[in-house]
Amino acid sequence: MVVVLLSMLCLLLAGVLLLIVIDIRRVTKELIYINEHTTNGFVTANTNFPLIRKLIGASNLSLKVSRKLQQAQAHQENQIRKMLTNLTHDIKTPLTVSMGYVQLMAKSATQAQQPRLKRIERNLDSVNYYLRYLMDFNLMQEKSTTLKVKQVNVSQLLENELFNYYDEFTKQSLEMTPVIEPDVMLQTDATLLIRVCQNLIGNILKYGQKQAQVTLAPIDDTHIKIEFANRGNQLPKDPAQLLNRFYTADQSRSDQSVGLGFSIVQSLVTTLGGRLHLSTEDGWFRVAVILKPLKD
């Protein structure tokens, strides 16, 4: 009789233990799923054992606290982005007006006044330089989660951007040679691609001398290559260093950190699912942008 009772008790304990193990596995599986997916669900159990109830309660409490922290962080980041966007636009308007007035004053200024106006103009250009990249950084943060992907005629987009800078090329006596294959199409975000092109064309205007070239052609059925090239003096021996945002190519002009510019461009290209490659050869500095189609 005692043996029978002990056997029944062992079976009962084994059954309880099996149910606990099954519930623990269930809780573990649900926690893994919740951590790997975007969901507002909580863990559940099939049994009502006190030990399991405490485990479920503690797990769900941790999930609630974690979600509140994530929501608070997302709200704070959104507020910061809005503040930076408003701030950059508030600075941009008076900065543009100031640069316009300096240019007008330079036309009627005496020879003695010219150096001072040039100094003012250089400082305004420096502010505009960093302001532009701050705006690009904000754009990159917004686009990282909300890319507007559509079919883009990259050939036409690139030709339009080069045409917009035609006067600047002429002013600097910079011979620009476009080699653009017609009707190269790509599924991508046009706004980000335009900013990449504008930044790299701006870099040519800033550092290029005498000759420059922009080429566009497909690499294969899915990839395209846009290359921005210019001649220049004192080209970097290790162009990859320019991707370091703390690197300055011209140590005598620490206010013009090209590393910051290329670091932002690289981030923009990465957001588009592409690659950026820098190289120098035979007196030419080349920046290659490799892009592939994005999914809707």
C-alpha cells in the first residue's frame, strides 16, 4: 500500500514538474519572440502554479518598463530632431541674407575694404558649410526609417544637378566633363541621392583645379556607379582617412574639415544601401558611389 502511494506521489510530482518545465519553455519562447519582433504582447502560461505566476509577473513588468523607456527615448529623439530642424532653418535664412549683402557690398567696396569683406565672406561660408552638413545629418536621421523609394531616372537627376552648378564651374574656370549614360534607372530615394550628388559636386568646386569629371554607368543588371573626379594639388596619400569625421586634409585650415563632409556622405550612401570608395591616381581624386535598387 505504501509503495503504491509513493508511486502515485512520484507520478504526481513528475507530472507537476513536467508542467512547470513546459511552461518555462513556453515563457522562454515567447520572450525570445517578443525581443526579436515589434509587438505589444506579453508572456502567458497554461498553468496557475505560484512559481510560474511570479515568473510571468516579473517578466511582464520588465517588458512594461522597457517599453515605457523606449517610448520616452523615441519621443525625446523626435523632439531633438524637430528642434535641430527648426534651428537650422532659423539660422539658414539670416545667413543667406548676410551672404547676399556681403556680395553686394564687395561690388562697391574700396580696395582697402576688400580684405575685410573677404574675411567676413570666408567666415560666413564656414558657418554655411557646417550648417549644410547638420541639415544633411537631420535628413539622414529622418530618412533612416521613412525612405521614399521610387523609380528614379538617375541620368536626368545628375544632369539637372550639374546644370544647377554651371555658373559656379564657369566662375572658377573649372572644366567639367560629364560622361553620363542616358536613362539609367534605379529604385531609390531621390531626396537622399540629390544630397549625395550636391555634396560631392560641392567638394569638386571646393578643392578641384582646372579639370573635373562626373560619370554614370551601370555595372551590371542591378548595380550602378557614379564617379566624381577632379584634379588637385596635395592629394591625400590615404584617401580612406577622409571618411574619418575627425580628419582634416589641410591642417592649416582646421575650419574646413573635409572628413566631416565625407563622413556624412558615406552615411547618406549607406542609408541608400550603397558603398562609397575614395581613390587618387595620376593627379586625380576620385569618389565612386556604388548603388543598388531598394525595395519598396
